[in-house]
Amino acid sequence: MYGWRGTILNVDLSSGKIDKEKLPEDMAWDYLGGRGFNIKTLYEELEPGVEPLSPENILVFGTGPLNGTPLGCGRMTVTTKSPQTGFFVEGNNGGFFAPELKFAGYDIIVIRGRADKPVYLWIKDEKVEIRDASHIWGKTTWETDRIIKEELGDPEIQLRYIGPAGENLVNISIILGNRARAGGRGGAAAVMGSKNLKAIAVRGSDGVKIAHPTEFQEALLEIWEDLDVDGSKDPFTRIWGLYGSPIVLRIQQEYGTLATNNGQEGVFEKVMDISGEEFLKNYVVKPKACFCCQSPACSHWCEVRDGPYAGTRTEGIQAGSTEALGSYCGISYLPAIIKGHALCNELGVGMFSTGTTIAWAMEAFEKGIISSKDTDGLELRFGNHEAMLQLIRKIAYREGFGDLLADGVKKASERIGKGSQDFALHV
């Protein structure tokens, strides 16, 4: 097959059985890949009423025909039944995992069952094995990344893993890779944790066949010309290529749609303190990008050099970070937002879901619906970045008040009641 590699990798963690199935050609053409493959698989296999955290739920990682080509970037989709909503959760994330999976020879991974102890999946071309992960259970995502690469002796291995939040079945936990590429808001990592699956590691040595290389190259050059930072006719291309998505906050501010103080306002007076310009000027170390991405700086490696959060180093600050952990919570101290972003990634919680849940709690606190007796002594007022950072940890480990918030803003507001459901922001 061209584009696709032609193989579905089925892994049953309960039995330990690993099976390689030929990708049906009609499925490839009808559903293309990623979201299409994943939804088809869930629809056909899941029985009505399956509990999301039961062994009967399945977890699907899907790539598309362009992954592993210069046009394909690094996007992939992870899909499962959500423990947060009872519907399906779908996360689209970037990095280098999807191309590497294609290089190893697979289009889809379908995870079934539940291991009787913590494990990780190791894929090296044709060789696929389930390995013990007891020594990395409880570790952060960054620690997991380092330990597995050292254990397997290859720094170029690509991974998807969960942090403590996924292990603790937090409903707003996410699956990560490349230390900052996240997907699966709605508890995909909790499903992975319920299966005792800590990580998937992959290394491939093959390539992706292209049916018409010359025509493909011509189309590729045309697309690159349109997206070229210097030559694009779209003025937003250059801005995005320099600042990444944090520049969006300024645009939202101008439209009056920058959610502030849990959405009570649409303008944040201190927006420039958390703007893309401030971030680039004072915190960015170097630009980063996913596999073959035409945008040279959609992501950045950044560092806080002074103040109470000095030494914080992380990657992938997005508009979602500076809004959810910033304006949503009334926080204008960018080093605290960077620290919160780093904590979310290392502990494996979705920063947007976490930020909106904390912002709801802050509004409930300020309206007197909850008090410091409910919040483990934390003064949850808008702008209190110390309290926000403590809550991120509490959510990831389901400690105290964090246990309530770990199920997301909808369920938390339903449990608290007293009219707090009216300002719980969710879809």
C-alpha cells in the first residue's frame, strides 16, 4: 500500500496476546486514518454500557496516510470512551510518535484488556513485546521519558505515556509524548492507567512509500511556498511562525473574548504581562516544532531565570496555557503560568481542563459557596498563583479538595451545588 503501512497492531493486555492484522484496503480508503480509523474501531467493538475504566474499554492510537512523509507533520489521534463524559474522547497531538509508528510498520494500535501489573509496550519494527513497568509507575512523564530511553539504550525512541494523574484515574488526565505533546482531554490517560499501561515506546527503521513522488514533491513545494514565513501572502503565517499560539491572546483581547476570571469578563487588563511578546522576549530559549512542520516555532523551549519559580524549564507554552492558567484564573504572573504548564505536563493533567476547573473553584470561593474549610486551607481568590500551583498537584494525586476537582468542572459543580453549576464552564 502507498501512504498506509497496511498493519493494525492489536494488543490484549489481559492475555498478553499480540496480533498483527492486515489493514483492509476498503477501510483505508473509506476512513483514511486517525479519527476515522479510531471511531470506526470503537463503534464496531464497544458494546453499549461498557464502563470507561473497565478492561472491556479499548484505547486506539491512529495515524494517517501522510504521517511519515514531509507533508504529514507529526499529528496523530488517540480515542477511547471517556470516563469524564461517558461519550468518546478524542485527542489529536503532535510530536514525532506518529511518524515513528509508521516507520515501524503500523497504522493503528488497538489496546484491549488490563494488565495484572504496570507494563509498557515496546515496538521495534517487527518485534513487539510487553515489558514490566513497575519501576516507573508513579514517575512523572519527564522521568518516564528518560528512564525508558536509558533502559532501551536509544535517545531517539518515541513515546506516549501517562503521569501520576493517569495512574490515579483523574478524569481530566491526558496522554503525553515528547514531554509536551498532549492529547485526550476527557480522561484518555485514566483509561490507559486503568489498563496498567504506563507507556508505549516505538522505534522504526523503514519508510512510507509514495505512489507518485514527482507529483507529491510539486504539491509539497507549492504548500511550503504558501506557508513560508517570509513569503506567505497570509500575514498571520509570519506572526504564528514567530510567537506560536500565545499571540492569539492579543487577538482575543481586541475582540473582547479573552475569558477572564472564569469567563465573567472578556477583557484582561494585564494581558500584556502574559502576551506572546512578553513570553518571547523574556522566557524563550529556542524555537521547537513537530515532525516536518512548516511552522518553525509553533512551540518553544523556555526557562524562568529568576523569582520564586527560577529554574523552571519546559516546552510547548500555548494560548491554552496562558488563558486557562492565566486570564481564566486572573493570574498575570507569567513565571507562575509557565510553572503551572510544566506541572500539568509532568503530572499528566490537561492544562485547559485543569485551569477552567480551578477558575470555577475560585469563583465559588469568592462568592462564598465554598470556604477555606473546603479547600484544605487554600485562599482560592483570582490571581492567587500559589494556590493554583498547589491545586494542580492535589488534582493529579487526588488529594483533599483536589479529589473533587479531579473529575472535572461539571461533576465538581454538581457535587457542590448551591448554584455553582451556573458558572461551571463546560460543553
